[in-house]
Amino acid sequence: MTHPTDLAALAARLRAAAPPAVAPPTFPTPQIGYAVHDTSVGRLLVARRGDDGPVIASLYLQPTDEAYSAAGTSTEEAALIRIARSTGPRILRRPAAFDDVRRELDSYLTGASREFTVPLELTLATAYQRVVLQTLRRRVPYGARASYGALAAWTDRPKAARAVGTALGANPLCILLPCHRVVGASGALTGYAGGLAAKEQLLALESRDR
């Protein structure tokens, strides 16, 4: 059964956050569904188009790294507002629409699988963030690591390591697009939306299963 987002006040804030072009006065069908999923590395809010469309968000809800708490990590309400800014305010809680996403996340986090097959869409990313995240997905496979500088060079902006870090900090598809594989030039672990402990756990999982 589909349940609309809980509070009228929250619905009003979602409408206010949405661009006018994507905020029509009536909504005959839901645009975006979402669910909250507890994983071994933290609680995620996942969102997709309709019941089986592309996943547009996988956002940590309980950050442990305060430095990254404003970039890609949020409370449930803040995450929904972030989504509404790009998609419009019609966002419904639809847990049953995410069985495939939950299965793939759980399979990955137990080491049973290495790839995600659910369709992804970078609706919540800027043009440069898309370039960075698509390059990351293509160039840094399971079990590998890359520095911010290397990723910047692969995007033809070798001096843009800081911009790459900012783009990764706002990754709207955490875990599904593996920004946890990017580390400092020395190999040191740096900020991550789910916290450094989660980043370390993800890297250890991939290293163990290589």
C-alpha cells in the first residue's frame, strides 16, 4: 500500500523546494518513490522513479563524519527536500518498490556480489558531478582505489582535485556509485558521507573479496 509523505507541513516544504517547472498543481500519478533501508554501514534513503524506474538517490541518513554532514548526508526530511529540488514535490514512501534495490545492496555488503544491475540516473547531480561520477564508475573497479588527483586528471582537469572532492562529497548515489574508493594522495582515508568507519568497512570488504 502506498502512503504519502507523512506531514502536511513537510509536503509544503517539498513544494517550496521544487523548481516551478516541475511543480504542477495536480499530481495524477506519483513521480518519485522512496524507502529507508538499514544496512551494515548505515541507514540509507533510496529513491527511484515510479515502481521500477531508475534509482536517483541513495543517501546516508545517520552520518558519523560531521565534516561531511552537509554534503550528501542528511536527515530524512532534508534528503526529501534535496530530491524535491530536482524532481518536484510528489514523493511517496513506497517500500515495496525497492525489493530489488535492497537485495542488491545486501548482496554487495555481504560480499556475495560485486556489481549493481539496478538502473541509475544522476538527476540530483550537476553537470560536473556527473562527469566525475561517471568517470569514477568507469575507471575505478571493485577492489581498486584512486586518488582525488588521479580522478581529476581522468576528467581532463588535473588541478581540480579539490573540485573532485566536492563532487564526491555530494554523491547522490552512495555505495551504488563507489565514491568510497577515492582516497588521499598518500592513501589515507578522507571524508565520506557515511563516515570514515563506513568507508573503511567498504574498502576492507572489497579488498577481502578480490
